[in-house]
Amino acid sequence: MTHLQRSIDDAIAAVRGLSVLDEPVQRAAELVLRCLKGGHKLLICGNGGSASDATHMATEFLCRFKLDRRPYPALSLTANGEFMTAVCNDYHADEIFARQVWGLGQPGDVLIAFTTSGKSRNVLRAVEQAKSQGLETICFLGRDGGFTRGAATIDLVVPGTNTARIQEGHKLLMHVLCEIVDGQLTAK
């Protein structure tokens, strides 16, 4: 068996395992819908490769996913390098997302966070800050959820030890969440 075939088989097995997340994905979609329909915004963050997932998800809402509809407010907290380096210099890297949540978050907003290990302290700090301000939170986690598991309103944990397969699982879950929400958002 080739490396590619093994990776495909592993990816298929990982995706099949996501079916246990149907109920939390539905709840996450309801949170996002309530937020956006209520005139609030999504704040989205992720560490490392998950930073790209955060920006990707924000784009799906602010631009569009499938339907040609009005843009909905979604901010990637990973997209401001100047701010993040200032926080790392003046405070600590653990605070790069929490300070943005503190400055931008309002009750009714939703924080969505990605961490494949569940052990990104800056993601955990963002969730803690969001909760202290009355925001609902959704965490896309990997492995066993790490020390972040249980901190958010809703956890979407992709089990496994292979970071690539976890990230692929996160992308699928993110797209499913977008599909559910997109069909219920107001058109132009």
C-alpha cells in the first residue's frame, strides 16, 4: 500500500468518526445563527495552522459560502500581525487573542476557536476572556481536547494523533456548520 493510499484510508476513517458530533454541530450552528441574526459578530481565532482555518471561516461568513447573500460580520483574530507582535512584546503571546476579545467582544457575539492539540494557551485565554464578557464559545479541538476541553460552550473534538487528519476533520466540520447556517441566513 502506498503512502497516499494509507493517508486516504486514515482520512476516511477519521471522517467517519465525526458522525458522533452531529448534535454538537447542530448546537454550534444554532449559536452562530442566533448571533448573526441578532446583529452580532463572530470572532474567530486559531493557533499555528489553525490560524488559517480561522481566517478561512471568517471569509465564509463575511464574503459568502455558497449562496449569494449579504455579508455577515466575522473577524479573524489571526489577521493582524502588527497587533499580535505588539501584544507579544508588551504582554505575552498567551494574550494575543484574549486582548482582542476584550476590546472587540460584546454580549451576543460568538467566539470560535481552533486548536488541533487543545493545548494552545492563547486559545484557552481567548475562551476564558470571552466567557467573562458573556460571549458564547465554540472550540474545534483535536486529540483528547487537551486542557481546553470543557472550557467552551460547545466542544467539537476530532480524536486522533495525526495533526493533518485532525485539521482535515476541522475543515469538514467547519464547512458543514457553514452549510447549515448559510441556508438560513438572509439573502441580499
